Amino acid sequence: MNVFLMYPDRDFDPAQELPWNEQALTQDLELTTLFEAMARGDPFLLGIARQAVLSSLVDPETIRYRQDILRDCLQNSAVVRELYQIPIEALQLKQRHWLGIFSHNPSGILSGALEMLTMLVEMLRKVRRVADEHAYRFTSAGFRRFFTMIAQELDDAYFAEVAAHLGALRFRRGVLLSARLGRGNEGTDYVLRRPHGRRHWVSHLLSKTPSYSFTIPPRDEHGGRALADLRDRGINLVANAVAQSADHIDNFLKVLRLELAFYIACLNLYERLMELGEPVAFPEPWAVGERRHHFVGLYDPCLALTMGRKAVGNDVNADDRDIVIITGANQGGKSTFLRSIGLAQLLMQCGMFVPAESFCANVCTGLYTHFKREEDTSMKSGKLDEELVRMSAIVERIRPDGLILFNESFAATNEREGSEIARQVVRALLDNRIKVFFVTHLYEFARSMHDERTERTLFLRAERLSSGRRTFRMIAGEPLQTSYGRDLYRKVFGSEEQARGAAAGP
């Protein structure tokens, strides 16, 4: 039995290798806040959420496959949570009883496997009950296939047959074996036989077939061990077969828990965002190589989760653009906007909803971030050297049709040098079909990109009202030569008149 709720043709691998820059993505996009909201304190959900979100899909059809399943989960959250509890209950029962799984002799293995199989079959009955009662509510291809498989493979005949086998394997009437005499009159070719059906006592008395028997005295320990050894030889293959059957069902329930955990984590995040009044939307993924990127109401969910209230959303159309350059006033929301771009891309490419009213983008071959870092006393070189080292590592791994987000990169030196470095790096990336989002205060760099690639470049600017107030929205606009440092001066020292008055004294 296959679950196939994460991929249409294979199981989800929780041990698959994560991208080499997963630590940088986690730090720059503040993914820890997102994962904690998805997990709600459950370490297992935390691990699965992290693995799934960072393991990006590149096939739009597989993304849509997960989206459809997630839609079903959102519409039937109570049913999905009930289904998720079944493998958890099985795990708890196993941990509570141990079920003799550490026995080494066939009798002990068979006894433990029978107990485990009995318990697991009861869990399968619960899965079947959920399928019978609620399958009609689900419309996605993934859940339809899953529930159809349950109905076909776990029908009444299956459970009746399993019950009959479990009853027979308890050997309440003893074990019937056959064997041949080998060399030295040693027993060989032990075979477990199906027990004879019960015969009426009259036919038993009238039977002319001779039978021979012997009885071991109660205190004959050696005889008892010899008989037990004969029994173990006969049931060895059966014990292994029952143990393998129990393992098969156990693995099915483990995979069911594993794959449903992703959708439970999505439900947790969805419910939290709904509490904050935030919108979510299922994105429209385009194939790698296209240039699609437009959205309405895109916001940073981590900011909303941290503040405990709605965050400001942005509307942008960057279709057919290779690079988006974001400039504008300090503390205007540029870094937050950049994080929202990266988060939406990750969430789209793992099959989730995105934090927006609507969202459309092409799939990228990889997501990379190059954000400025604070001073670190452990650094062995200057900040610019450290930035260039990180940039070199990205260049070695990035592939065509990747997406890279720059946040105040190469600003650790003077304007002219930083602009030249940024210009050369970006030119090389664009020549290799890398999509770029760049937040910068380097006016010379921004202006040069405006002069060179107007038709493929979109310029956004953090909106600042005439009063100096920031709206935290990005609007289309060419770069300006000022970063409005005077606004920061007013925030710290008040107006210039107030500062002069304070300096003059009484």
C-alpha cells in the first residue's frame, strides 16, 4: 500500500538532502518564525515543515498536485486531523507495550508479531472507517487515489481473512508439523501443516488410521526443551512472515503520518493567519524559464506572526522582467518586502498557499539570498571580504533560471567601488538568465542599471509621503539620489528648530 500524498508516484523522503544554503535562507528569511507557527510546539511537525519547505519542487504539475490535496485538507480539516491521529495512536501503543519485538526465538517473535499485527489491523480498520464515511468529501487526485486504494485493498474480505489467519496462528489446538528423517536419524525438512478440521467424536472413534503419541512427564525439562525446539523449527518461517506483515503495515502507517504531517503543519499556519485576518492564496506556478512574477497584497507572514496583527501588503507586476531594483527611504519596508518575495517563492515551490491575495510566478531552479550581515568580532577579514566570499559560494552553485535576493549588498565600501562591484556581479547573473531582486542605497549602481536595461528592469521605491511618513508600500519609481537621512535626524533629535533651541540653552 502506498500513500502518495506528497508526490503522485513516490513517497516523501524526510532524510533527503537540503539545499547547501539552508542556514542562510533560514536566517535571511526568518524561517524559524514560520516553522514554529506551523509546528505549534510539536518537534515532529517542526522537522517535517522545515524539510518540506526547503525541499523545493521544480515541476509545476507536482506543485499543483500538492495544492489540490491541501485544498481538500483546508475544506476537511477535522477529517484530516482524525486520520493523522491514527498512526500516532499506533505509535503510542507500540511504545507502551513493546510487543515482544526484541525476542530472538521463533515462538517469541511469533507471539510479539501476532500482538503487533492484531493492534495494527485495528488501526487499519479505523483508516477504512474514515474512508467509508468521508471519502466523498475529497476531490483531489491524491486523496481520491488514496481512498480508492483503501476501499479496494482493505475490504471486508481482507479483514475476514486476516482474522482467520490470526486465529489459526495462535495454535490453540497445538502445532501440526511434518518432517523427514535425515542423516543420523536427524529431523529435516520441517513443514508447518494446516490443522485438521474438527471431527465428530464418533468418526474419531471409528477411524482405522493408526496414530502414535507420547507424553512428556511434567518434570522432564530436557524433553520440554527438545519439544519446544521442534516447535520453533516448524514455525520459524511463519514467525518471520508474520513479523514482515506487521512491519509492512507499520511502515504504511509511518508514511501516512509523515506525509499528513506536512498538511497538518499547513493547517496550523493557515488557522493562525486567519486569526490575524490575513489573506492567503494558492499561487499559479509557471514553468522554469518563463518570466512571470505578479501579485496582489503580498506580505511577510513572519512579520505578521511576530507582531500579532496584519502586515502591509504590496501589489507588483514584474512579468517579463529580469531584475527588480528596490530603492527609497530608510525604514520604508524594503527588507520586509524582499523577505516576502523569498518566502512566497519557497511556499509556492513546496505546494503551499502564499501570503497574498493573488500570486503568480515562474518556478526557479534555486533560491539564493545575499543579505548584509552585522559586525562579527570572530570575522578574520573585513565585511566586504566576507560579502565577496559568500557571493563566490553562490556563484559556484547557482544555475540558470535561479532567483537571487540581494539586500544592501556591497555597501561595506564607498559608493563608487560598491556600485562597480554590484554592477559587474549583476551583469554576469543576468547574462546567465538569473532573476534578480536587489534592495540598495547605491545610487550609482541603480542609475547605471536604469540606463542599461530599461526594458528588462523594474524599479520600485519605498513610498514616503510628503510628511515623511512611511507607508511600507513599494511603488513604481526611479531611484532618487537621496535616502532621506533628514527624516532619521528628526526622529532622533526632533526638528532642526528644536535642535537649535536645545543647543542654545536657557
